[in-house]
Amino acid sequence: MVKEAIRALMRPAQHSDLPAPADRVRIRKAAGINQVDFGKAIGVTRLSISMWEQGKTEPSGENRQKYTTALRTIVDGLGIAWSAEEESDA
């Protein structure tokens, strides 16, 4: 728990609300949701989800908030790590 708190303080503020692109994929797949359904759930296209998961673009504004909330809901519901790095530290 202390390690997580320290890591959170060290993250750049602009990126602290979203995991790395590879972790976005891992989280979505852990929930068994495809890109089409995930996009529909938050009101964006499959292409948007794909681009965000590849790190080619980043969500902004309301889409960023919805995407982050959806990912956090999955993480909390499944009890999985936010990042693969956190998983390996456990």
C-alpha cells in the first residue's frame, strides 16, 4: 500500500488518471469485453478504443472521464491491478 502511494505521487499529473495503453487492453480483456461493446458502453466508436489502446491518440474531456471511470470500474469489480507493474510488485 505504501509503494502504491509513493508511485502515485511520482506519476506525472497529466497521465495519472489513465493506465498505459497495454494496460488498457489488459483491463478490457480481463472483463471479456470487445472493443465494439466497450465503445458503445461509453459512447465512442471501436476505432476510438483501438487508437487509445494503441497509444496513437488519447481521450480528452468527457470521453477521457468516461473511459477512466469504465476502466476503474472493471479494475475494482474484478480486483485486478491498474497496471502490470503493480501486478508484478504484489
